[in-house]
Amino acid sequence: MVAGLVLPPGLVHAQADTDPGKTEAREAAVEEAQAEADVPWEDKPYTLVDGKVDLGTYNGYRRYHSSCHVCHGPDGLGSSYAPALTESIPQIGYEGYLEAVIYGIENVSQTQQSVMPAFGEVPDVANYVDDIYSYLKARADGAIGRGRPQRLPNQ
């Protein structure tokens, strides 16, 4: 809307009905997104349409593979050094994940010593902690497979 320009209500409605980009697939995607709006963000922080993810989830993939995969393995599948996050995320949830990433974890016993460093002071991780969670949650839910996910257009 241009400042100072007031459009009659009928004109806006008429334009919406003749939207050239309006398709059944697009309308179905909008309805699905509205239904998912009732789901808490922690339970489904990602958007997936036709196998393509939102920008945050895509960025989470990139950030995960630049900072986390060295210990936790490619695609969150774990390694001999650190657990599979695709299995841990459903158990610990967002709050547990956030606490582990920001403050680190130290499990020391007589039989083992495992330490995850704190990343709260690392901007490449701390600034994108939600994006990384979105990616890992999508992987844990089985919503996306291994490898680089495709990104939704115009994101």
C-alpha cells in the first residue's frame, strides 16, 4: 500500500481473486502451514514443502556441517566420538539441546570421560542455534534425508 493511498475494500478483494500465482497447490500449502501454526515451534521448527526446506533449516544444515559434524558425524548420525543427535534431539528437546550447546556438557566417571565444549561464545554457532535445531529436528523426525536439503524458492 502506498502511503496516503486508500483503496476501496472491493478492489483489494477483486485483485486477490485474480492473483496469477494462485494455484491449488499453493492454496493447499497455505492451508497446511496454517494448520501447523497451532504446533509449538519446538515440536516443528522447520517448514517442508515438496521435499524442500525453509531458509532457516537450510542454513542449519550449513552451520551444522561447518561446526558440529566433526564430532557428531554427518547428518547428525553420530560417531565413535559423540552421540547421534538424530536420536538425542527427541529425548532432550529444545531446552536440553540449547543448554548443551550454550553451556556444554561434561560427563566424567571412572569408566569414561566425555566433554562437549560450550559454544555460547562462538558466534558461528550461538547466533544460529535455532537454525541448527531446525535442521536436526527435521532429521530426527525423518522429514528430510541425508545430504544437503533443497531450499524453498524465494527464501
